[in-house]
Amino acid sequence: MTSADYAEFSNYAMASGTVVLALAFLAHLAELLFARQEAVVPVRAGAGLSADEEAAEVEPRSAVLSRIGVALTVVAAGVLVASVLTRALAAGRVPWGNMYEFGLTGVSIALVVYLVLVRLVQVQWVAPMVTGFGLAILGLAGVEYVPAGPLVPALHSYWLVIHVAAVMIAGALFLVGAAASVLYLLKDSAEQRGTVGPILARVPEIAAMDRIAFRVHAVGFVLWTFGALIAGPIWAHYAWGRYWGWDPKEVWAFVTWAVYAGYLHARVTAGWRGRRAAIIALIGFATFVFSYYGVNTLFPGLHSYAK
């Protein structure tokens, strides 16, 4: 295959993966709708049904849709990873030299990390937020599409690979932690009002969500520290002859680090658990998203090549 063939395949795979991820998102939304209906009209096996129909009715439709959603997410992740790999073959380099490639690769990594966490700690209850956020980023990436091409000179360093890979994995963990924090706040508020509905009843207890959020944020923070504040400055030294220059991207990477450092410090030393910790975590995720997208589009700087 030629570079043009790889580029064309990558584009088709990106579009196909986006469609499959949209179907996964819709499956999880349907799961929530059926969960609400099932709470009102519980499934009753054997109520005037044939043997085959009874067997089909034993498992709630919401559970079936949950499995379908996860399976579709697996397919979407596989197709998007194929798009990333063929984009790399088409360009002859790592595929994160511009916003289109950042979005494509970032969502692929986020879905893989999410699926690994589903396997390890059963976090499929954050699926609507993860798949919905992934769709939004892919949509933005499509708007920023540029044909595959060579890197600008500043990016010719293996430290770029280390820097961006660590930051993207950290971002995936921050996404799962943010989703858990949102659900924590929603369920905690509902419990205080005594109005926990069937949808929030499906997510874990708030203490369990708080623990999961803390653990994924802690791992993400370590990776962000290494990727953004260690590997990044080393790469900057090779690219521009200085480790730190207060470029807008560098400043906001540090702001993100500071907020998450404050979150972890407050939670571990001051006992800030629950609502306060969840709010700080969401502020941290907001700074991460702004660092990823807003800085590149709003502020001129040395990282402007990534538009």
C-alpha cells in the first residue's frame, strides 16, 4: 500500500469508528431509558409468556443494552486504533502533529484506557459520559482535519513521543475520574433529597465512586507530572533551547498540574473527601480540556503548529 492508500484507509476508519462510537453512546442512553422503565414496571418472567419468551425476559433489557454498548465501544476503539496506525504509516511518523491527530489519537487512547478499567474495576457506569465526550472530541477533530504530512522541525524528537503519550494516557484517566466525580455529585445530591431514581441507583455507592475517582486521578497525576512537567521541558530544550519559557501551553499544563496536586493534597492530608474533592477534580478536568483545546485555538505561542 502507498502512503495515499494508508491515508485514505485512515480517514475511512476514523469516520467508521465515529459512527460505531455514536451507536455505543445511543445504546447506553437506551440502557438508561429502559432502566427507568424497568423500575416502574419490573420484569416478571413467566407472566403469560412462552418458554422462549420467558427466557428472553429473564435478563432486563437495560443489562443487554449495557453489554451491547460496551461491545460497540470495543469495536469503535479497535477501528479508531487502526485509523491511528494507518495515519502514522501515511505520514511516516507518530500521529500527533496537529489538532486532528491529537483528537483521533487521544480518543483512541481514552477508549482503550476506559475499556481496561471496565475489565479491572467495572466502571461501565461512566460509559455515557466517556462515549459522549469521545464523540465531541472526534467532532472537533474532524473540523480541524489536515492531510497527513511531515512534522515541523520542532517535533523531530523521541521526547515528543514520550511527552504526548504520557499526557494522553493521563487525560484518559482524568476523563474517567471526572465522570465518576459528576456521578458522585449527582447521587450525593439525590440522596440528600431522598430522590435517588432508578438511573442513579445503578451506579455504585458514593463512597465507592469517591475511591475510584481518587485512584484514577492519582495515577493520572503521576503520568501528567512526568509527561507535562518532565518530558515536556526536556523536549522543549531540544526543540527551542530552553526548558521553560512561559508559553501559554506550558502555563496551562502547570495550572492543570497545580489543581490536581491541590486535589490530591487536600484529599490525603486535610481529609477533603466527597463533594469538595469532586468539585476540585472537575475544576482540574476543565483546565485540562482548556489546555488541550482552548490554548491551541485562542492563544498564539510556540505550540501554535499543533492547530
